[in-house]
Amino acid sequence: MEAGIVGLPNVGKSTLFNALTAAGIEAANYPFCTIEPNIGVVSVPDDRLNRIQKHVKTQKVIPAALRLVDIAGIVKGASTGEGLGNKFLSHIREVDAILHVVRCFADPDVMHVEGTVDPLRDIGTIETELMLADLQVVEQSLDKSRRLAKSGDKEQILRVSVFEKCFAALNAAKPVRSESFDPDETKLLKSLGMMTAKPTLYVANVDEAQLANEGELVARVRAHASSTGGQVVVVCAKIESELAEMEPADRVEMLESLGMKEPALAVVVRGTYDLLGLQSYFTAGEKEVRAWTIHKGFTAPQAAGVIHTDFERGFIRAEIYTLADLEQYGSEKAIREAGRLRAEGKTYVMHDGDITHFLFNV
């Protein structure tokens, strides 16, 4: 699964990306410093892994991971090709979710393409271009689908329903994600690459002074996100970049001085993970304690298939316990002896944080 980082030029996208991936690359302070998208892999912070390791001695710990794509800054007219717009928009179509970085800080040393800081104007610029590009796709496809649907073709009838809902939203200057779709429509919608249908996390990039008191600019972003089905995380990308380069002890000291329990980037990554509809289950043994990424709603066989397709094909049952059980009883052996180890079959829906063994036969 991939999340694309988007925004106007000079809002802090590349600074955020570099901090997230600990790339340590200084981005030039001018528009279009990103041409081809940078791709990085970032671990999903999860203290449950360390808590498991306290009771299951293992050789290594492997967290879940996400792929992030740093997409070039978008400008007005991108939907008609301005600023290499068509190329940049194609990159957005390919990701599964959008991290929309919004500038909520003033800095005379960092130029703004519009000359002033106005997060709602900036959001409007980006989302207008995405909506216009989506509308072009809908208008090009709707008439054809309507003609084909006259034959009674069920797939084309479904496509007409989806396209008409998309058109209604976009024509009202609303993102597609603001509409309601049933499960079949949602499945089809995902295959259409509608950019404004993608789940969106607004990353409000603030200065250090706003970390303790968010202020009016962030409040505007929150209000917009609430009205369009998005979510918000507040970060100071400059500070996060500094934290990413520090030694652990220095990082802890700086976090304490800022009144922070953890880097805000941890919240961004977990927020993105949740935005994508993902959760983790764990396997724990002598070789490794590992977090495995699955979609919410996966059954036990589907979760087993993430490890290896043979596990799903030959699934017999899953043996599952919880972190709370592990912390109470101290070992899997004690959990088993206490009768707390559960045997679950093919219809079991996995819960976030399940610690699991799969039994299979192929």
C-alpha cells in the first residue's frame, strides 16, 4: 500500500518525506525541486512489538511498513498540463491514499508561490485541480457507459451508477469521497483511479510556537477536513527533520523540552496506516517478533495468506492470544496451560493486535 505526499510547492512536503524516511536529503527551496517522485519505506511505530519482546526472547523485531511517495508540488492549471501537471497527477492516481501537506506557518526565508499564507486557499488550489481532472475522466466515460448499460449489462449499469454519483459530487465542487457508495460501487470506484475518492489525511505544517497552541490556521484546516471526509494531523516538519537526525538520547531530551511524548511523525504514520484501512497482527517466536499488515475485516485464512499463499490454501486453524494475556501470564506456554489460547477457524475475523500461529496442510 502506498500513500502519496502532495501539496503546493514549498509547503514542507519534501522536508516531511525526508524526516519520515530518515533520508537526510536537503530539499532545495524553490518550486519543482521534486520532479520524479521519491519513494521511501517507513516503519509503523508500534510499542506493542517491544512489549511482546519482553516476554518472547527473539533474534529480531520487524515492524509493519508503509510505502510513501513524495509527489512534486502542484500548481494552478495542473489539470490542463501546467507545471508538468498531467505527469504529476498520474502519480497521484497510482497511490492508495493522499497525505496533503498544508502550510500553516509564516517564514520570510521560505517563499510561498502565492505570496501569502492561506491554508484554505492552498487546499482549494490542489483540490480544484484534482476535481477538474476527475471530472474529465467522468465526462469522457459516462456517456459510453450509459449506452452500453442499455443492453442490460450489469457491470455497465454499476459503472453508470458510480459515474453519476461522482459527477454529482464533482459538479457541486465536492470531492468524490464526500459521496456514499455501497460495497459493490466502492470496489469498482477503487479501480477507476479517482483522485478525490482517495482517503485523505491533511498534514498541517506549523511552526514551533503552534505545537502547544494550534491557532486559527489549523482550526480552518480541521473544519475543512470535517466537512469533506478527511482527517488532520499537526506537525512541525522543521522540528521533525531535526529529530530524525538526532541520536536517541538527544531525541528524548528534545521531545521532553517540547512537551512531546513522541515525534509527531509517529502520529502521521499511524494515521496513514489507519486511513488505508490497515491493521496489524503479530507472530512471535525465537527467530523474530513481527507485525504483519492486513486489511481490516480480513479472515484468519486471508491473514495467513499474507505470510505465504500456501498458508491460506492449506489453512486448518489459527491459534490466537492477546498481548494482555501475554503480559498477565508471561509466556505462551503459561497462556496455553491457563486455557487462554483460542483456536479459531476459517470464518474468524482478525482483530488488531492478535498474536497468532497458523496451522496448515498442503
